[in-house]
Amino acid sequence: MNATMRATAAIVLAIPFLYSPVIAEVTEPGEPGFGIELVPTRLSNPIPGDSIEVIVRVGCPRETRGLVHLSLPPGVSILAGSLDREVHPSNRSNDPRDSNYLISLRISAPGVYPVRAALKVESGDPGVWDEFEGVLELTASRDSICWRNFRPLRWERVERSQRFRYGGMHMVAIDGPQDIIPGRIDHDAEVLSKTTGTCRTCDASMVPRNVWLVVTVGVDGRVRWIEPRWGVGLEVSDALWDAATSAVKRWRFRPASAAGVPVANWLKVSVPVEGRSK
């Protein structure tokens, strides 16, 4: 890799951070406004045994702290800095801002080395927190070391015993950590069969009516979670809401897929609701 290529690679590495959700304004419930990124800075031609300086960049809009953990594969060692660090990335934090810092790594031999970076963002409530994880892939030959752009793997939130994936526009209920980001969804979930809801306490002025819901469709094609009411949902009466949510739980779906593999994902559906039979 010549000097021009190395300089270009460094510029390319810096660009994703400028537009990254690490510092993005959040406009939808499923958009994350936090994250971490690893950016190698050395422009000379490193080889195995040399030190590689890496900037750790952290972003979070809330007044809170973040816990950073870096995982190094065998063959990569840390020369300076720390694999674990508490940071205060928010501009609104009462603590000194601490969002960028340097570490120094060394690769011992040729090979491919994924360096994973994890961030836990506390909320102030011990039962609620956010998680992010990404990977920087370093590739070493006998006479050079190169790298790919830092790649985000997952943005997630834990609320009590339920884990959610940030799914773009909406949250997605999941069973455990998943290395899936919204852009990797190949196909959205599809409705295969549905039933109509019945509202036995609704008067004639309320039904028939369609009620919009946002649901998580699991890998088994069943509804796993229904997003709480917000926006247009607030205009729906409790009786209509209960009828629609009871009906959609009986619907069956073809699950969404990522790289051809079924995955849980959100879907917005319109549920018809009728009144009681006369």
C-alpha cells in the first residue's frame, strides 16, 4: 500500500463517523443515538510487531456515562491505553466530556484479526440500559497491515427482562444479543393469514374500523410483542385497542430475513375491528 492509498484509506475511515448514528439526531423510536467507533490513525506502512494507534470514539446524547470494553483476538496485544474504560460522552453531562481517546495495539504475526468494541450506556435506572457492538478487522501480512472500515454489528436496549433491537423506525423484541443492523434485513415480514377483531363494547359510531399497530414478528411467524400506543395509537379507545391487539396475536406471518435467514423484525399492520353481532 503506497502513501496515497494509505492517506485515502484514513480519510475514508474518518467519513463514516461524521454521518454515524454515534452522533446522529434521533427522530424515530427505533433509531439509536449512541455508539462507538475504532479508527486507526497511523499513515506509515506498519508491519507485524509495530504499534498501531487507534482512536476510540464514543457518542451518546443523554446525560449519562458509558462503559467501553474492547475484545482482542489472540495475536493482538495492547501496548498503551485500556481495554475497559468509563467515559462521559454527552455534551450535557455534568462530568468532564470524555468521548475520544487513544489506544496502541500490536499484531504479532500475519493473519486476520477482528477487534470488537462494546459500549454499555447507562440510563440511571439499573434495569434499563443500551448496548452497542462493532468490529474493526485488521489484516496483517509479512510486510504490511491494513484494515477495513469499522463495522457496526448491533444496537440494542434492555428494559427489565426484555431485550430489544433498534430496528430503524421501531424497536424489535428479541431473545438475546443479535449481530443484525436494520440495513441487513433482506425481506420484511409478510402477513399469511389474519382474523378480524371484535369489540363487544363499542357502539356503532366506533366500528367497523381499522386500527394500526406495530408488532414484532418472531422467527416462528407469530407476534412476539406489540409496540405500546403512541402518536395515532393514542386516539384509539381502550376497547378498540384491546380488540385489535387480541386479533393480531392470532395472525400468522412469513418472518423477515437477513442473508436468507429468518429473523425477528417489526411490521406495521392494519387490523380490522368490527362490533358485536346483533
